[in-house]
Amino acid sequence: MPNNKSIKVIFTRRTFNPMSLLIRWMVPRSRTTLAGSSHSMVVDGDTGHVIEAHMLDGVRRVPIATAIKGAKVVRIAVYEVADAKAGLDWWRSQICQYKPNLPRWMPAWLQAPVGVVLRLIHNNYDFKGAVGIGIAPDRNWQDPINWSCFEGTARTIKEAGSDVFAESGYMTETILLAVKHSTVPAL
């Protein structure tokens, strides 16, 4: 039976991935230290799945083994919340439903690359939130249309009853881990 009072988050990074390195560089822990992770995913209860914002597929729900394949797990954090089910239900409601509908006349050799481009254009991944943090630091990280992994994780925690995040700006591993270790007095 899943614990309805906590949200488990897995933080990862990819060693030989330029996007992972770029994200870690854009959201450093300090001026001289890269961020420890470039990605976060929320464990979906006891189902063996995670919900994550993926650059190619948008927000998706996949088995944990699929999500962490080829990645280094940097940290696993557990956030105490009022209602984990509410947070997870909200994150599930954001799962991208887009599937490319390619024309029948398109040659088979062209379908895969065109499908990738269409998914990149039409999914609900927030590229600005992931790599544009240094360019647009004052943007609203809670834009309800697109989500980066850190933004989705933070919003899941917020929807689960732990409203400890700023209303504007950006969301990073550092911010997520800082609130993990803070306490918010009950009102």
C-alpha cells in the first residue's frame, strides 16, 4: 500500500550527454561546481513507474528501469506532504497525449525522423525551463502548458500540499533539495 504522506523523487544525470552537461552548467550549485543532477523524476507510488518530463516525449509515465537506463542516480529524496495522491494525480494529468499522425504517402525512411521532429515541436516539455534558465531567469516556472523535469517535480510537491516554492522564477535541483531539508510551520 503506497504511503499517501510522501513523494519520492529520483535525481539523475547522464555522463556523456551534452544536454545533461548544459543543464548542470546552467543551474550550478555554486559558481565553481556544476549541479549534481540534470534530471528529476517522481516515483508513481508503488507501481514501479516514474512520471517525468522528457525532452522527446514530454511528460510521460514509464517503468523506473526505462527512465534510469544509461543514467547515474545521484540522489533519492523523499518529501513529506499532506496528500501524495493529489500530487501524483495532478502529475499524471499532465502526461502528453500527442502522437504524430504522419501522412500515408510519406516514405518509410522519412517517417522516423519526421516523427521525432513533430514530437519535439508538439510535446509539453519546457525547453526554456530546462536550458533557458540563464536566459530568462524571471519567467514563471508554473506555466501550465509546458513542464521541465524540475518544474513538474516541484509542482507535484506543491499539489500534494507542500506549497514552499516561489511563484515566479525557475526551478532547479538546488531549490528542490533546499526545501527538502526545510520545515514549513503549519498555519
